Amino acid sequence: MYKLVLIRHGESQWNLENRFTGWHDVDLTDTGAAQATMAGKLLKEAGFSFDLAYTSVLLRAIKTLNIALEEMGQHYVPVERHWRLNERHYGALTGLNKAETAEKHGDEQVKIWRRSFDVPPPFVEDDSEHFPGHDPRYNNVDPAILPRGESLKLTIERVLPYWHDAIRPAIQDGKRIIIAAHGNSLRALVKYLDDMSEDDVLGLNIPTGVPLVYELDENLRPISKEYLGDPEEIKAMTNAVANQGKSN
Ligand SMILES: O=C(O)[C@@H](CO)OP(=O)(O)O
């Protein structure tokens, strides 16, 4: 039996401002940093220790991981950062306020953009500031495979190769692992691990900064999963994420 911990980054500045974020690189808010500290505390109290950590190349996930590991006294754990764990790219929606977008296009359309399985947002052009090809951190990635906008389906297609090539073999090698990533890159992983249907994943929302602990059998099929923390608080945080795309 293996244990795997997933954690979405703590609240970011654009979560607070309710803006579509995607690959835009925003920092944590003070609340987000406090959530990361709390996550570290809960993991420490539950007796976790890690051999290896994975995260994206975005500040909010990197910082959440660092803060949590430091709180656990495990700041020395090796970290692999990879663009394939980045948030789903929100294309031309990047930067827009979610509630205002719902007022303009309707709650239903925004729900489709946010949570449908295979409807991508409108894509950005290559000359957009939100096309990652202009960002030096992606210099080693073929621009042809860099996203201009992604559905959850497209996100799954770029997250899973990293799972299969890097993370899964490390787990099966006995490494105790934490993955700090994003709302939708983690929805991609959870859909895969839990073998969720395209319909069921529509209702899946992941709260910020709360550790999600999986127990996996030798074939990496889930035996159990649970969030660490106060269930009522986690439920309220999860509902808040679901409601971000509604008009006021
Ligand atoms: O804006 C985003 O990048 C994501 C996560 O914060 O939002 P949503 O929950 O709307 O998919």
C-alpha cells in the first residue's frame, strides 16, 4: 500500500480577485500562505514524511509546497518542478473576473468553460502576453505543444505523461510523495486516479491549501482518500470554489 498526498496551492491574489488565472503567475495572499502553513501542520501532526515532492513551475504552487515542507521541518526534501503540472491554461479568459464574465455570457456558459470535460476556452494568439512561448521558463518546451487554451481533457493529456513517466515509477519505487499543484491539474489527476466519468468530474471542486491523502494499492488504484482538516470548513471552501463562476 502506498500513500500519496495532493495539495492545491493556497489562496492566490487572483483567487481573491476572482479572476481566471491559468498559467498567469500570481503570488499567494497572506491567507494563502496561512493555508499552506496549516497544511504543513496537519501533515506533521498526522506523521507524514516525504522522500520527494513534485510541483508546477508557478509561484503559488512552489511557495505552498515550500511553506508546508518548512512547517513540517522537511524543507530539505528534493523537489521536481515541471510545466506539465501547471494549471489548465485559461486561454483568452485569463485575467477576466469570473462573476463579471458570468454576467456577460451567463452562468451556464461560464460553468461550461470552467467545468465541462472537453470544451476549451477561446484560445489566445501567439502574440498574446498569455501565450507561454514568450516566457523564458518554457524555453526548453517545443512551442507547438505549449497551450493556447485548454479544456480539462487537454489538461489531462498533458498532465498524465508526467504522471506515467516520473511520478508513478517513483511511487512504485517506494518513494513517499507530495504533489503541490492547481485546481484543474489536480482535477485531471483525481479524475484519472478515481476513474471518474466525464459527467462526475463536472461536480469536482478542490479547495485551496488542504492536503488530500490517497491510499493506493500496488496497482495504484485508490483504497481510500480523505482531506486533512475540519470537514465542515473543507465543505464550505469547496462550495466557495464551485460558486466562483456565478453572477452576483
Ligand atoms: O482560474 C483558474 O485558473 C482556476 C483555478 O483557480 O479556476 P477555476 O476554478 O475557475 O477553474
